[in-house]
Amino acid sequence: MLVVYMQTSGKDTGSVKKEAARLVRQLPESASWDDLMYEILVRQKIEAGLADLRDGRKHDHSAIRKEFGIA
């Protein structure tokens, strides 16, 4: 399984099409549709996490442990 880490600028520059094309070019010739969908999902999750961080939606490790009773 290939995981591609992409640089992000922190701005929505409308370059989703360019980034998607780059992602496709980085996949091996033997890649399946499932491989492509996985890479897109990983990228989407990373972007969402970075947006949460930028917007102040974050929790420290101890708060999460306390919330789940793992203190």
C-alpha cells in the first residue's frame, strides 16, 4: 500500500484538480480504484485535521484521556 504525503500551504487555492492529478501520477501502474480512493481519503482527512488546528479546534492528550476515563 502506497501512502503519499502531500505538502499543504494552509490555503484553499483551488488547486484540488492539480493535486488530484499529482496524486494519480504518483500511484504505481498496478494501482486499483480502491488504492486511489484510499489516497484521496487520507488526503481529505489530513486537510480536515490541519483546518481544525488552524481554527483552534484541538484538545491536549490529557483532556482526551480524562474524557475517555483513561487517566
